[in-house]
Amino acid sequence: MTSQPVSASTTIHAPAATIFDILADPRQHSRIDGSGNVRDAVSGPDRLVLGSEFGMGMKMGASYQTANTVVELEEDRLIAWRHKAPHRWRYELEPQADGSTKVTETWDISRWPGPGRAVLRLLLASKTQRAIEATLVKLKAAAEADAA
């Protein structure tokens, strides 16, 4: 059974700090969400730090809320959070010599036990891949606009 994460990368013509500012502000997550599920931040700090908890209003068919915890953070380089389940949403930022930033978004399900991981991949991997790709398009547009 594979634990290969679902991910995609893009190059954004903006400094890593500008991109990180968007990712570390849960109130901006609906601005960049490519899945169409994220509605708004319902709780949490204005800026996420390691261990921050924040809630999001979501809609996938029915409306619901998620509770998230930041589980990885390196300022301007990496941020990841998880719900109650063990999978993580991770953004890695790699500054480039020309001032742009390579951004990789990953849906990491490697912490799920084998059978659960296999079911998640089967049910959600292709939909999640499309959502990640769409999110990166929106994040690129947002960060480049903010940097201008």
C-alpha cells in the first residue's frame, strides 16, 4: 500500500514572506481554496503559529466546521495543519534566486494506518489532486497581487 502523498507545485512571482502571510492567516483560506469547500474562518488567531488551533466553516453538500491544529511551522518556509484525523495539509515554500518562490502543497495521508490510507486514496486522491492544483492557481494570483 502506498503512502505517497498527493501534491503539486507552482512557481509564484512573489517573496516567500508574502505567500506565508496568506497561508498563516486563516481568514484568507477561503480566498485561495480551490476545492470550493472552505467558507470562512470561525475561530482562531489572526496569525497562525506552531500549535495554533483554528476553526473553518466548510461546505461539501452540507455545511460543517473543522477544527485544525498547526503541527509544522517554519516561518516563510513551511506550514502544515491537521484536523482530528491524522492527515495533514502542508505548504512548503522554496525561495528561488530570481525572487520567486516555488510552492508545494501536499495532502499527506502517510500517518493513516494502511487500510484507512488505501480507502482515502481510492475515494479522495483524484478529487484532492484537482483541488490542490486549483488552490495553487488561486494562491499564485493572490500572492502576486499582494506583492504588486
